[in-house]
Amino acid sequence: MTKLKVAHILHSVGGVDVSLRLISGNLDPDRFDSIIIHGINDTKKPFVNKNGEALKEYKLPINREVNLIQDLKSIRETIKILKRERPDIIHAHSAKGGIIARAASIFHKVNVLHTPQAYSYLSEPKGFKRSVFLTIEKVFKRINSFLLASSNSERDRGIKEVGYKRERALLFNNCILPISEQELIAHNISLPKDFICTVGRPSFQKNIEMMIEVVKTIAIKKPEIHLVIMGVGEYSPNKENVERLTKEYGLENNITLIPWIEREKIFSIVKKSRLYISTARYEGLPYSVIEALCLGKSCVVTNSDGNRDLVKDDFNGYVIQDNSVEMMANRIFALLDNDELREKFEENAKKRFDEHFNILNNIQNLESTYELLRK
């Protein structure tokens, strides 16, 4: 039987990189062959299939920022690669991957599955830029395009705002492999015995400033409260503002900022935390929250795309309406003060992961989608 060839096109950073590695590493290698077209400077780690064999990679000047000359060059080179490789289907990941893939597919007419991992126009609260980014999505959705959303919220947004027809708006939840105890790597970071945690770079999307306000509110009743923020990497545009607020509120002893560390060390810290929080304004379907569920953590999160798909209010955590600092503080305080309730939510978190976000159970759905839409 001839293998189905999938061309993955993306800027391979963050959750987008995690997503593709999980997909390419779990597809049946006897039925699927993957090639990867990604940025020159995004990732140095090779992509492998389920058997640990290296996949063919092409590196192009694909970057997060808009650069007309480089973007046109990437489209031109992608056209050449598609002509040479002749894939049966294209899977585009992220906003930039979606633009390059769909533009190139004009010259290689196969179906393009686009997984935005949070639409780019959501990064702009309002105004001209948001309108431009949304218009781009509306235009490109017409080019050989199916939406393959990473969450139900993203699918709904694709239908209602971008204008996909329901039959062309599909779903494959972000999902991960179960995390074993052997994957937890010890770290040498000094942390208090009791703490809550999150993973997310200080940025408009992650809204870490709201977390600082929440900690300030909790500290009035619980002065020993401690928040560990992981993932404070190079691309952290709001880091200085977060540090300023922390100092202004006198919370230097209540908050620890940790730069990029190995994923397995993050798992170890999350595992030892009392609970996990997210104040994101928008998400696709955040891997950090999926990992928290897998590790059996109750979660307190804002009511954003992605978050609401993972946390069921009063089942495995709390979903906070209207970005209310006071409500989030009260919910966190309630869980820290009630071991029985928190442990019940922790059991439900593991159950929710096993039923909905375990890639070992879900990868067959993606394989079926590829086969259905091949040309």
C-alpha cells in the first residue's frame, strides 16, 4: 500500500513545535510519510517518526513577524518543494504556516488543513491591525482550506468570525502522551514547600499582570502565598512590566520567575505545586494546562478559548468569568483551604485527560481525517 504523504508547514516554536512533534511522532509510519517545512532559526532539534527515524526537513526564512520579502521567498521555495515532493495533503500549523501553505497550494492543488493554534488577530485587542489580520484569514480560507481546529472554541471562532462553513471546520484536540514518573527531572531551583504555578511568557496573550493582581489580593489573607511563573524566555515582551508590578506591590518574596528550562523539569515543578492557574486572554488549546491535567492538578483559569475547553467549572477546577481578579483570588483561596475539594478536582483532572486529551487514544482520528481529505 502506498503511504499517504503529509507536508507540514510552520514556524516551529512553542506550542506549535510541541504539537507537530507529537503528531509526527505518533502517526503510523507504515501508512504515513511526513515532511517538515519550517523556519531556518526556529528549532534545531530534528523531527522523528514513531520509530525514531529522522524525517525529511526543509528550512526556509519562515518567521513570526510579517516580512513581505522573506514571506514571498518562503512561498516561492515552498512551491518548489511541493512540486518535488508531491504530498497528498498539506497540514499548516500557526498563522504564518497557514498563509505560506495556502498560497503555495495554488500551484499544487491538494487540500490544506490549517491549525491556527490561536488565531493571530486575537493578539490585537481591537483596531486596524486586528481587522487586517482577520481579513487575511478570511481571504486565505478560500484557498484549498479546511480548518482543523485545536479546540472546540477555536472551531467555533473559525465558523463565526473567519467564516468557515461547518462542514469545512474540523476538530483535532491538542493532546499529549501520558507523563510517567520517570519523566520528572529534579531541578536545583529554590522554591517554598507550598506554591501555585503557571507556565507562560509575560505577554499580552498570557496576561501575567492579572496574576500579579491576584497574588496581591490573596496575600492580604494569606501572606505566605507563592506563585511560580515558568517559561519567562527571550520572547517575553511584558517581563519588565511584571517585574515592576511585583516590586511596586512588595511581592518579591511571593513570586518566582523561571526562564526556559527543560520540559521534564517543568513537569516536576507542576507535580509538586498545589494547583495550576492561567490568566490567558486567548489560546488554541494550551499544552501547559493539558500537562497540568495529566499530572493531576486542579486548575483555576480565565474563560478564554482553550481554557474553557480543558477545565469544567466545579469539576476539575474553576473557570473565571469576566477576568475578575477578586473571583480568581477567592477560588484559589478556596482550593488552598479545602484539601478534600482540591483532591476531588485532582482526580477529575486525570479522568478528563484520559478521556479527551491522550494522543494514544486520539491519533487515529487525525489519521482518518488525512485519509478522508487526500487528493
